[in-house]
Amino acid sequence: MTLDTKHTHFLGRSSSLAFVRTAMALKQEYTQSDDPDSSDCSRDTPEPRLNTRKPEYWDATSLLVRPEPPYPPDAFPIPALMTSLIEAFFCHLNVYFPLLHRPTFEKGIEDGLHLRDDSFGATVLLVCAVGSRFASDDSVLPPETKSWHWAGWPWFRRVSATRKLVHLSSPSVYDLQVCALLTWYIAASPVPHAMYAIIGHGIRLAQDMGAHRRTTYGPRLTVEDELKKRAFWCLIGMERGMCDKLGRPYNIHDEDFDIDLPVECDDEYWINDDPELEFKQPPGKPSTVSMFVHLLRLGRILAHAYRTIYCIPVDKSLANPDNAQRVVSELDSELNRFITSIPEHLKLDLQQDNFVFLNQSALLYASYYTLQITVHRSFVPLPRRRSPLSFPSLAICTNAARSCIRLLERQYTRLGTSLFLHWHQMSLFTCSVIILLNVWHGKIAGIAINTAKELEDVQKAMTILQALESRWSTAARLWDILHEIVEAMHRPA
């Protein structure tokens, strides 16, 4: 009954089999056995050995598991188009959310692995689907529509129609990558609601293969181990961002996993003839992965806010001014420590020439501002509800909203539509709603307000959303909502 974690499913210390391991360890101590196969009860992964077993019961899984047929060559884009779509994927997405290791990925295609392995083939098809969102060649559009909102749909549909949610065999790192890629594509499509279920499925697969536990990784980092970590962290990062926007509960919490953060090392430095130099970023050269690691640290602060401010049932103690003040002060302190910890190459500088670092910096600061809003928006005073805080929560939210929109507007002016990061859409929308709320609050309080002046930043956000709507349907929907609210604000009472 030896359990090899590379080929079987992860079992934690609370499992019954782990208890069997403890019993066998006691047996070894009693018999003073020197059997090298005996278990070490200090390990999380149980490895008891059963010498006698009935094949008809233990080998039943082999009758159920059948390898999926590989995708035929005509399922993939023609070589020239596939090359350009892969380039678009790595330049516009993977550099910000590092899921794949480009040298390994491209070597797999060069060796024809996508034509032999259906899981890697699905990964390649989804990379092409996501890359299509940034393409200029209209051959990426489905024949039934010429809308760019559905760019890459044929390759996405090919994968979604063939991939199974039920895994009878052990999942692989490709299965985790597929879940992340499916989520990225769906999030930017006209049907983004499906992403929640896909992320949940991906996280369960990651737990099944032990990607969430440090004990399942070897003592020396390998390419496959780092890819597994990257896939897990991408799923975590996407889930937290999505749950913040949709108000949904997490599938997994900080206390449920203990793996290290991704290595801050660019892809070209993973492999080296000298083993001591593997996964070592050259001194003085900032890594493009650093932003993602800092974004994950910001996600931990968001998780803290969810546990304290947005828990179910709502913590009654937050009605107590002292308790509410303590919780929000802790979160504000964490945010302050985060903003001072940002490395020099990611400090806000909209004039820098490196567009990757420019976009990464804007993404970090925009995420910081929106999280500041998340922390304080529950304490914004309403006509029938006073805030328990001494903090001016509405002013803090409004200042953060204005700072965020102005930052993104300057970034958009510098880079244009093609390089502007599309996932800023919800930040622009959230910040606009906060500013609109502030205007309504002033009107209710009887403060004389120049509405047009107050809404200048909202108009900036709407201008950017309108520029994005030809490619991103969510931008059009968010613009429609804001337009309706602004129009209502100008109507006479």
C-alpha cells in the first residue's frame, strides 16, 4: 500500500490512512523493526506498505481510466498564426500572471507534445484562445460572428467540449494550467459568470494532487514543481480578485495551504548547466515575477479583510467602535507596510520606458487603492446608519477612488488601448461608484455641489471603458450602468 505522491492523490494528516501509518509506526517500535519501508510518522504523506491484496479490488480503477485521444493537427491554428497568438499570450498576460514557463512550453510544441498529449494540447489551444483577445488577425473570430468579444472562441469551445470535470486518474500540472486558462478566457468573455465554478474545480484538483502543501515538493526545486506552484498561486490570485468583485466566499483559506510563494526568477534563468545557478535571478536585474508575488501579498490582506469585516454571520463586535477601530487600524497598517515594501522598479513612475514595469506598477497601485476601498466601504455612513469609526471612511474611499482613476487615466493616455491592461475595468467601475456615492451623500447632507466638477473623474473612467468596449463586452456593460446613474444624477429632483 505504498503511496507515491507523484502518481496518487494527496492525503493529509487527518485522513484515516495517516492513522494507519501511526499504528504501523507503533508496531515498528514494538518489534524493533529495521524495515526500510516502515513509515516515518513525522511526515504528512503516508506510506504504509500492504504486502497482501486482492487484485480484483485494488486494480478496478485501471478498467475505468482511459487516456483521452490527442487533438488532431487541424484542431490547432496554422503554425504562423499559432506563433503570433503564443507571443501575444506571453506579452499581454503571462508576464503579469506567470502561469507558464515559456522555454518549456515552446519546447513541448517543438517536440510535437501537443499532438500526443491531450492535456498539453488543451493547454496550447487555450493559450491560443486567450492570445486571440489581443490579436489583430480576424481569422481568430468564430465564423458565426465577427465580434471581437468572441475572439478565440473556436479553440476555447474545442477544449471545453472535450475536457471532463471528473478526473478518474490523478490530475497533472497541465490540468491546473487548463483551469487557469479557462478562467482567464471566460472572465473576459460575454459569459464571465462561469469562472467561479472553474476556479473552484481547479483549486480542488490542486488539493487532490497536493499542490497546496509544502511536503509534497522535493528538497530541490524542479521545473515541474515551480509550474505546479505557479498554477496554484494563479488560481488563488484569480479567486481572491473575483470574490472581492462578486462578494463570493473563498474555496480555500490561508490556513489551508503552506507552500512558498513563486520564485522571483525570470523564465530564462530557471535552467542552468551549473545546478547552483538554477532558479537564480542575476543580481541587479529586477524580475518580472516580483509584481505577481507582491500582488499575492496584497491578496493576503484582502483575505484578512474578508475574515474580519465580511465574514458570515457579520461580526457583531464590529458595531462596537473600539473593536471596529482596532480591525480597520490593523488592516490600514498592513496596507501601509505593503505600499512601503514595493521594490524600486515597481514604484509608481508613469514616465519610465519599460512598459512591462509601467503596467505592473499601475496594476499594483490600482489594486492597493481598490483594496483600501474594500476595507473602508462598509463603514461609510448612511442616512440611517452611523459609522462606528472615527475614521472618515467616505473621504478615504473617495480619495482612493480619485487617485486610482487618475493613475489609470494617465497610464491609458501614455499607452493607448492596445497596451492598457483590460482587467482595470472593475477598478474603474468601483471607483466611479464611490465618487457617485460621495456626490449623493453631499446632496442628502444639503451641501452645495458642482455636480459636473465632481464627476470629472467618473467621465475619465467612462471614456476609458468606452474605448475598451469593442474588445471587451464587460467594459460596455459597466459603461451602460455608469451612464444610467450619471444621467439620473443630472435629472431634476
